[in-house]
Amino acid sequence: MKDRKFGTWGTRWAGIALALWLSLALNGVSILPVAAEPWSGILDPSRAIDWSRAGIPGGIPNRMTICATLNPGSTAVEINDAIVVCPPGQVVLLAAGTFNLSAGINMKSDVTLRGAGANQTKLVFAGTTPCDRGPPPYPVICIKGSFNWAGGVENSADWTAGYAKGTTVLTLSNTANLRAGESILILDQVDDSVDGGDIYNCGVAGAPLSPRRPGGPRRS
């Protein structure tokens, strides 16, 4: 009888709680907990940025169509050839096992190179790929677009408007070679022409190290 009585009161209290929530919700008040922002308690809200719109629209695509499957023993040339002929939006799949590669891999836009899973497909490189760039060092996997940062500035523009916090629109002085949904923008501060002792310009060839301040660290 005690269990039955407890169950009855448990049901009654659940009904009362539900009715109370409905009453509050209908009157414009919600008692449901709201998830805190990841930076809550760490950053002042006035300094925090909403990154919810950053990244690839719709998220990273989960492509399901496999254009080619390669097994361990396949060479870097065979993998690169499969990537070249793979249609847009499809996948070159590397089966489980270890691929010992004497050269690097060159990726292509809108094609996915996928392994069988974490700790299942392993790529062991004994060589690199020139990646259509200047002198070495070269990468083992090349993801290329323009020659910016490798062979010199190829596509650049001044950022002329859209500096406010939370903005979703940047205004550029020109949009040469930009394509909606495909281009990646890198924001880079213009190099200072003179080092007054407070900075070190990595982008200025042959720039000397800043003088060491008494009791301060060496800047590099």
C-alpha cells in the first residue's frame, strides 16, 4: 500500500509541476534552463564575439559517394591520380592499413580524401610535394589555391569597411578572383617599415632583432 500511495502522490506532483510550467510559459515566462555561452565567466560579455556564423555554411559536408577506394600498397602517384579524376563532391577513400608514401599528396577543391577511421588508416611519408611553390621546405599534403604566402602576393585587397564588433560583412577595395562559397580570406596586418624597438617584423626580410630591454625578454 505504501508503494501504491507514493506512486499516486508522485503522479500528482508531476501533474502539478507540469501545470505550473504551462502556466508560466503561457504567461510569457519560461523556467527552462538556458545553456551558458562557452566563454561565460571567463570573458566580459562586452568583449566576447558570437562565432555561431563562422565556418562553412551548413557545416562540413558529409559526402557519401565514393569515386575510388585505394588499399595499402597504393603509391602517392596513384592517390593523386584518383584525386585528379574524382568528380566534385565525392570521396577518395583510403582503406584501413598503413600507406608508405615516397612523395606528398596534392588535394583538389571540392574533393574529400577520407580514411577508414581514427587509428585505422595511417599515412607514413618519406617524401614531400613541391605544391607549385618556390624553394623548400615542402609539405607532405598540399592544399592549394593561389600562390599567396608561397610564391608572393597574388590576390590582395584593402579592408575598407566593416570593422565593428559582430559585423557579418567586410568591404574590400576589390574582389578579383573571389568566388562566393569557395574563397578563403586571410586578414593580415600591413608590415611596419621601421622597427622602433618594440616589435619584430617577421615579414620584413633581413629585419634585425629588437634590442633587449633591461630585465625584459628578447623578442623574436
